[in-house]
Amino acid sequence: MEAARPSPFDPRSQRAYEVAQEGWSIRDILAHGVIDYHPTPVSTAEDTADHHQEWFEAGAADGFWVSIDVYEDGIDTFVDEVVPILQERGLYPTDYERTTLRDHLGVPEQYGQDPRLG
């Protein structure tokens, strides 16, 4: 750790360096959003589902942007393990009434350029 130092090219690195000096693990630094300011659950599917549920029920989020790791199977793991837990808890739909994103959002059909833009 003596050779470690914050990067002069990344303003987030100073805070990450400080908490690492306090003894935080890399896992804790990532999980508590020190680097990217967005909590990153690094844990089991159950813990990840708990994290999403806690934020949702606290009114801190009305949706989530899921950024999967660099491995190609990350999305499969999320869909196969986390989504079913959220569905069991009634926090994620098991079926949709409509078939398109436009229908889900209640957006009317539109062809061509919106006249308000011209």
C-alpha cells in the first residue's frame, strides 16, 4: 500500500485512496459507490435483490440502470438469479399487458417527424 497513490487523471481516485488507507477493501470501495458514486452490489443474488428493493421502497429510485460486469455471462446471471427474486417479492413484473415499449410507456403511435420539431 505504500506505493499506492491517487491518480492525477481521475478526481474520484483521491477519495478511493483515502478510504483504502482506512482499511476498506476493494469490494467495500465499489459497493459503497466511492469510485463511481453509484452503489455497486458485489454479492449474492439475494443481496443484490435486497439492495434494489431497499432503494425502491425508500423512494430513492423508480428504476435501475443495470451495468453488468465485463464478462458476457453477467446479464444471464442477473436475469436468471436476481430477477426471479424480485418477481417473487412483487417488485418486478412477471408478465406484460402489451407487447411493445411504446405500449408499456403509453406513448401514442407517431409516423414521421413530430410536427413540433419543424
